[in-house]
Amino acid sequence: MAKTFNEIINSETPVIVDFFAEWCGPCKMMAPILQQVKADMKDAVTIIKVDVDKNPAAAQAYQIQGVPTLMLFQKGEVRWRQSGVVPASAIKAAVQRYQVASSTFDV
């Protein structure tokens, strides 16, 4: 059974959501960048894509003004957000910032 959007973004593992549109040129540029991030980071990150034309309610709920917009969720909270084409290094840095934060223990 497929997980719902909310189940996915409530994960301990950082989740990158790529809000995109089929007609968007810069969105097409993000696909290989996100594939690179996933290849480099493996199970340390989950990446999902949300088509704003097919899911207008999600786009409205997260106030997506332009595409592509990337959002990083962890435990259901937005940890990072960036619009436009984002280099793989910036995406990985954002994910790593929250990987470290989530692996610290309260004493």
C-alpha cells in the first residue's frame, strides 16, 4: 500500500519534495540534479516529486508561487525551502544539516 504525502513527510529521514510542472524548463533541469543527490546520499534522504498542476491543493497548502520549488521536510516540519534550479551541493548541504541534528541525543 502506498504511503500518503503526510506519512512520507513525517519521517525521521529527511524528505525532499520537488514541486514541479511538466511544462517547466527549469524543472526538467532539476531531475538529473535530484537523481545525483539520491545516488550520492542513498537512504539518507527520500525524494518525491509533486506535480503542481495535478495537485493544486498541495501547491496551495505550501504556498508554492513558482516552480521548481524544493522543500525539505523532517518529522512533518519544513526545514529548508528553495525555489529555482538548486545545485546538488546546496541540496546535500541542507539534508546533511538535518541529518546531524536528528542524530544528536538529548541527555
